[in-house]
Amino acid sequence: MGNDFFNKDNIFYLFNFSYIGLSISLGIFLFIKKYKHARRIVQLLVGLYMLIYLGLICNENMQIEGFWYYLFTGVFEAATIHYAVAKIFGPLLFGRGWCGYACWTAMVLDFLPYKSPSQPRKKLGWIRYITFMVSLVFVASLFLAKVGNIERIMFWAFIVGNLAYYAVGIALAFAFKDNRAFCKYICPITVFLKPMSYFSVLRIKCDKDKCISCEKCKRVCPMNVDVTDNSRKRKNGTECILCMECVRNCPKDAL
Ligand code: SF4
Ligand code: SF4
Ligand code: SF4
């Protein structure tokens, strides 16, 4: 009698979650040691793993199109689990930690020179709903038109989609002098992330007794969050990526 637990899929998931768990643990250790680049190390370890190993080697389309694809086929694959954990139910617990510590698009954008935005936020957030709908319609039409070999198309969609995200993300970062412009206006995944992270258990709070209203936290925040307001309705509250820049820069340890 074979041991069902040690089948290929379970070993894959065990390895996958162990690797990500170890990367996050290393990040927490480095953060406790006050290592400046702790977040970037986790972002590179997890982001590269997902992009290169899961995406390019295992052919798992972890972009939003992959999520739609597996949803329509009804197959419970890595991309479905990934979306459920990192982007739909996980944010109830850890907000947009995905965006700060794992996303392979932001992993590249964070290398660009505009770490904190110098201009006010633009009213372009509506574009995310268009990219969201385009991704859904694209995959749905493949199924409706009964196109053959959708799996292969999804692999190429992953490559082309990623290249397009990088190209648009880099161009926007330079145009708006803001590394995270893509995240703020274009990324379709934020359609899931934003409402769920509104209820996040993990969030940065401000100790009003210590705060001297110097506004430094707001100046360094890459996502324009008003972190001194403790209410859930704080300005750009659902944009917080838990990067800890505000915490590291607060002169009064009020965050
Ligand atoms: S908003 Fe989108 S592109 Fe930006 S970090 Fe989050 S998932 Fe990645
Ligand atoms: S940086 Fe600290 S002290 Fe200054 S406004 Fe923000 S929370 Fe208050
Ligand atoms: S700087 Fe603070 S408020 Fe802004 S995204 Fe990072 S953790 Fe969130």
C-alpha cells in the first residue's frame, strides 16, 4: 500500500510553503536585528522563487489570468491556493503584506530611484478595474471560444503579461517619479487586495502620546498612507504594504 501523503503534489506544496515560511522567518530575524534591507531580501527570495521556479520552470501562471484559468477549470492548483492565501483571505490577517514582501513585479520596481513619491497621488485608480476586467474577459473568451491547448496559451500569457507589467511599471515610475505608480493605478490584483486589507488584523498604529506631528512618516511612505490616523478609514489605508518605512523613520518611536 502506497503512502498517499508523499505524492508529487503534496511534496510540492510542502516544499513551497516551507521555502516561503523560511524566507519570511529569515526576514523577521533580519528585521529584529534592524538590518536595513530585511524586506528587500524576503521580496527577492519569494519573488524570484515564484517568478522563476513556479512560473517559468513549473509553468504555473500565477498572474491573475492564471487564477481565472484554474477557477474556470475547477482545478485546485498552486495558483488557486496562492490567490486564496496571499490575495483574498490572507489580507484579512496580514493586509497587503504580499505587496511589500513577495510580489515579483514590485520586486523590480523597488530597485528604481523614486522610493517615496514627490508628487501628490493622481486620480487614476479606476484603471485597475479596466485591467481586472480585461484579464477576466481574455481568459473567459478562451474558454467560450473553446480554444485548444489553453494551458500553453496561459504559459505565454504569463511571459507576455509579466513583460508588459514591467514595461508599464517602469515607464510609469519614471513618468510620475514614483516607484509604486503601477501598484497605485494599474495593478488588477488590488481589486481583491484593497477591500480585504481594509479589515486587516495586522496594521500600523500611531501612539498619539508620542507623536509630535512632524509628518516624516507621510513623507517616506511609498503609498501615501496617513498612518497617524488610527481609524480604518485613514487616507489610503488599504494601500499600506507594511514596508515599515514609516516605523523606521519616526523620530519618536510613535509607530
Ligand atoms: S499592487 Fe500589484 S504589482 Fe504592486 S505589489 Fe501589489 S500585487 Fe504587486
Ligand atoms: S513620524 Fe512619528 S512623530 Fe512624526 S508624525 Fe509620524 S508618527 Fe508622528
Ligand atoms: S510607510 Fe508605513 S504606512 Fe506607508 S506603506 Fe509602509 S508601512 Fe504602510
